Amino acid sequence: MLSLQETPVEGNLDYQHLKDIHYFLFSEVYTWAGKDRYDANITAKFGKETTLFTAYEKLPEVAKVLFDALREELYFKEQDREDFIKSASSFMNGLNILHSFREGNGRVQRVFMQYLAKNAGYTLSFDEITSREMVKASIQGAQGDLKLFEVIFNKSLQ
């Protein structure tokens, strides 16, 4: 994670970029690093607590919709702080529900969101956010309530 600050993973803020970040972080740990659950043929249902993540067979379709919407929103460039917080919260919730990878989703999502923020002219640091806060925001987000994600982005965005 620290080496990413000095040498970011280059990409186009698309789904492949997300996979490339996963590969960078986990290629020495997992043979399936950089492959989403669909590409790695991991067909098991995934969830955490009461949240079920995107089904295996729907991953390509849902990822395309999510990242097409990001591109259509011009990667949230030129949004004022308040609008960026709302957009980033919604997108982060989408990434979390997508849950592309068998392991490492949270780390990859946070790095991707930092790249997205930088591209939009902001600095984003999750250093002050606990894993408990992130999990709680993710659970509430999956239920349609983005308030905690908005609090997290408000605290983390400069």
C-alpha cells in the first residue's frame, strides 16, 4: 500500500484499472490476483453479515453499468466538494456491493477512490477511518442509506 503512494498503478479509472490495482497489491499472495470472481470462476455466493454481494454471473454486467456511469459522470471532475462527496459515496457503495474479488476488496476500493479523488482535484485519505466505521457504512449503504459513507468522505476529503 505504501509503495502505491510513490508509484501509482496507471490506468483509466475503469474496471480494468480496479483489477490492475488488485493485481499490484496481491500478485505475490494469490494466483487469482487481478481477476474478479467471474474471471477466476469463483461461483460461490459472497456476503458479509446481512449483505449479499453481486452474484457471480452478474459481475460483468453490473461492473459495466457501474463504470459506464462513472465515465458518463466525467469521473466527478469539476464537482464541488459537496457534490463530490455525494457522488463518491454512491460510487463507493456500488463498488462495495459489486465486491469484485474473493479477498482484498476494501483495500482496492480505497486505493481506487483515492485515484478518483486525485483525478477530480481532491486529496483523499482514509487514515482516520476505522475498519468498523467502513463496515458500518457498507452495511447501511447496501440498505440504501449513504449517510455514513458521506460522513466518511467528508472527514477524509481535502
